[in-house]
Amino acid sequence: MFQLIKELIFGFRFKRAVKKADKFHHITHRKYMVLVFNKKLMVVSKHEIRLLIANGTFRKGTTVQDIEKKALYITM
């Protein structure tokens, strides 16, 4: 029962994140991704990911393509 509730909450948050990513993509025409970052769903643009990699947030050697493979949703 507890697992079902967690899955329902995750599904609701995922749908909300996808809508947010689509909305941002429609406004700015950038590629947005929904990622799990520190156990939370985050909507991040590809440009922001490049800045995070440059600042050292991710491990050394991590590329944008690696992060795109792990993304739950990518706008086109």
C-alpha cells in the first residue's frame, strides 16, 4: 500500500514536470530535460546542464550526452 502511494505521488510529480518542461520549451525554444537530481524531479535546460558540468557539479568526464541518456523526458 505504501509503495502504491509513493508511485502515485511520483506519477503526479512527473506529469507536472513534463508540463513544465513543455511550457518552457514553447516559450524559449530550448531543449529541456526532466531529471532526477538529489531524489527530486528537476526541469533543466541543456544550456544549464552545460553550465553545471563546467562548474563541477557532475563527475569529471561526464558529458551532456550521458545526462541525456539518463533523462526521464526530453523536449524536442
